[in-house]
Amino acid sequence: MNFLDCTLRDGGYYNKWDFSYTLIRQYLEAMLAAGVDIVELGLRSLDRSGFKGASAFTTDEFIRSLDVPAQLKVSVMINASELLAEVSLTTALASLFESDRECSPVDIVRIACHVHEFERALPAANWLKEKGYTVGFNLMQIADRSEVEIRNLAKAAAASPLDVLYFADSMGSMNPEQTAQIIGWLRKHWNGPLGIHTHDNMGLALSNTLRAIDEGVTWVDATVTGMGRGPGNARTEELAIELAELRLRSINMVPLMGLVRNHFRPMQQQYGWGTNPYYYLAGKHGIHPTYIQEMLGDTRYSEEDVLAVIDHLKREGGKKYNPSTLDVARHFYQGEAKGNWSPVTVFSGREMLLLGTGPGVHNHRIAIESLIRKRKPVVVALNTQAAIDADLIDYRVACHPVRLLADCAAYGKLPQPLITPFAMLPKDVRNSLDETKILDFGINVQKGMFAFHEEYCVLPTSLVAAYALAIASSGGAKKVFLAGFDGFSADDPRNIEMDRLLIDYQNAERAIPLLAITPTRYRLPETSVYSVN
């Protein structure tokens, strides 16, 4: 059995591989005491873009500075994509490994590769073996491959001198039965050591690892507190206990638990790895966990946004992470931009009062209601905003599919018509609104663009505030009063995004003059609701 901890490599996807020497020193002591055999101290990479800490490169010089206990073997990982890029495979390897094994503190080199890269990357095993290194290949995203594909991969591996063949549950979508099945398929042609690297999207990382051991796997991975890309991995502190029992060994967990308390729990609170319902859904539907990690790290994404993106990726496919796909998925809408209702019939030449969701509406409710009775603007509330007398609200505006689905019961009870891009919403959302009076105004999302048409609009974002302002412009309103647009702290990405949106709108052709009448952090013309005649 080879127990490998890869915290400093996999965990680096959260902190840019920037681990302090104090942490690493305590980490090495804890690994030795907990019965770990191999420590993967990081990546070895040719990528020099942006700042990354020492564990992104894991040079021989860095490793020698760490005083690694002699009982621990040292591993590094390289990505096959870097070996198959612009320079030749041998040139890339020579740049990454300047010394033979006998002159290097590295014992083991693992190569992470996708299925389509595997056979092209296999010659790296020959080169590294000649240098004296133990070589492993980690096959990623293997869970959804057919038996024929997996057997062919095993056959190719058997023709190569690699020492261990790993497979990774990259999407965290496997269960113990599937784990056993894949091992059986690999064993049709690969008779050498097998390894497994599990992800914890569905809370099955440890169960899958233990089942793999039952099926004869002898190389297993884990990370401290599961720290790793997306929801993370099997947890070292749990696997150490299980393996100690299997190996009939005595271990000391005290250094590891101190390491968790002093370093990894605070980092986990900061970065937020660990399984949750979003990662569970991603694992269930084979969606790359980086989509979830990126959204959870970006406060612009509400709960509704994350669920809507997952639903989109479930339908359109999300096995490979692509930032541009994430942008597209956030827009949610289906089909051609169209509607069958024109805002001109309501807003032409009239003032509009747009009620946001900030506390300014509640805090100044009496003055806002007085303004409505006195000036008689068309009153439009975002979503289910309910801080003022419902009888004073004329229309509601909503465009987020998941938010609409969540609020469908409320809309059925509210007396106001709902303005929404009805024809472009998913069928289940449309069905949920069957008891609501709908005014269908279409939407098309195109980056950096505002355009206002009779029955639809073109917007740079799907934020409901942008949609409401487009309705005002398409309808030819005279002025828009804004209440409840309080904003967020100045450095909050949501504040920055909305501020940019409001500026872009005000610079757009046919923009309607805006006037905030309650406190706001946005760069808007501002007055007091108490001074508006």
C-alpha cells in the first residue's frame, strides 16, 4: 500500500500554491506521524503567468530547503497538456527535470492527463524512467468512458514502462460500484499497480477509496481536510485512520490535528472548499467542479445564479471548464429574443418609480408612499419587493429563471402584472407562472451593448435592474426615480458590476434620466425623497 498525500499540489488551486515554510514544516511532521508514505509537494510547471507560490514549480532547490524526513518519499506532478504544447515533449521534460533521480530529491513523477492526451504523453514515461524516476500516470475524467475505451487505455499503459496507473474521479460523480467496475475494466489489460484519486462532490471520496482498496488498488491519494480543487478530495485525517487499521499499524494523529486546527481550518473558512449541494449537483451531472468553485468565489453569483448555471450546464454539457462558457451560462435564455407586449402602452411620457430590494425602501417607506400618491408615477417593483403598500405598485419585473421558479407561488397571489421574457424562459418556469398575468417583453444578452426595441431589448447583462431600465427606455418614460438602490461596500464585486451597468446605461442612446431618491453608493444623480415635489 502506498499512501500519498497531495495537499500542497491539489490544495494550491485555492491559494495559488503559496504555502508558508512554517505550514510545510508542520505538515511534513504530521504526514510522517500519520503513516503517510509519499508527499506530493506540488506541481512542476512551465507556466510562468501570474504569481504562484513555490509549490507551483517545486524545484529541487525548494525541496532541499524543506528538510523532508528521510522516511517520506517525494512526488511532483506535471500536466500532460504542458508536455504536448508548443515545444517537443523531450524539450519540455528536460526543462522540468534538469537532474537524474540520483541527483534529485524527487522520487516519483506523476503525469496528469485527459484521455485524449494519454497515448501522446506516454513516451514521457520512457524518458523519466531512463532518468531513474518512479513514474505514474493519472487518467482524468474517466468515469463516463465506455468499457471499450477504458480497456484500450489499459492496453496502451501495459505497453509502456510506467510504474503505476491512476484513475481520477475528476467530476466526483462515481459511486463505489462504478469504482469497482472501472477497476475491473482496467485489469483486463493492466496488471501493474493501480491508484485512485477521488473527489468529494457527492460525499463519496472516502467510500470510493476504500472500495478501490478492497478491489486491489494499492496507491491511494488524500489531502488534509480534503483541500483540493472544487469540493476537494478524500480527507487525509480520515483515510489515515482507515489505513492504520488495515495495515495493523500504530499512528500518531496529534500533529495532524494540530496542523488542521492551526492552518487548514482557517484556510478552509477563507477559501471555502468542501462538499455542498452545488458540488453534489455538479458531481451528479458530470459538471466540472471549477465552475462551482469560480461561482462560489464570486459574490456576483447569487444562489439563483449558481443553480441556473448548473441547470444550463446539465443540458448543454460542462465536463470541460471554460470561462466563456460560464459567462454564457449565466444568461439562461432560450431561443430568439422576442416578446408580444410593448412598454410604450404604459410608460410613454410618464415618470417611473423603480423599487429596488435595498433597505432604503423600507427605511423611507412613508415618504415613498407619499411621493407615489402625489406624483402618480408608474410604480415598478423588482421581483417580489414588498416593503411598501402593495396597492401602490403597478407592475413587477423579473427575468431570472430560478428566481421566478422560487417565487412562482408569490406571483400567483400578487395582484400586479409581471413583466418578464416569458417566451424565452424554460418550460418548467413558464408552467409555474400559469396563474400570473404576464406581459411578455423579450431579452437578448450581448456583452457591452444596450438597445431598446418595441417588444424586446438587448442588454450587457441579465440583471433584473438592467431589464427594468430597458423597459423604461423601450416604453419612452420621461424620468426614472430609483428607490432601494443602496448598493454594497465599495470593493464588493456586486457593487462594481452594478455601478458599471448604471454608468453604461446612462451613456446609452435613448437612456432615460435617472434620479436616486434614497441613499445609494452608486454613481447616480441623487436627491432626497423628502425634497421631491
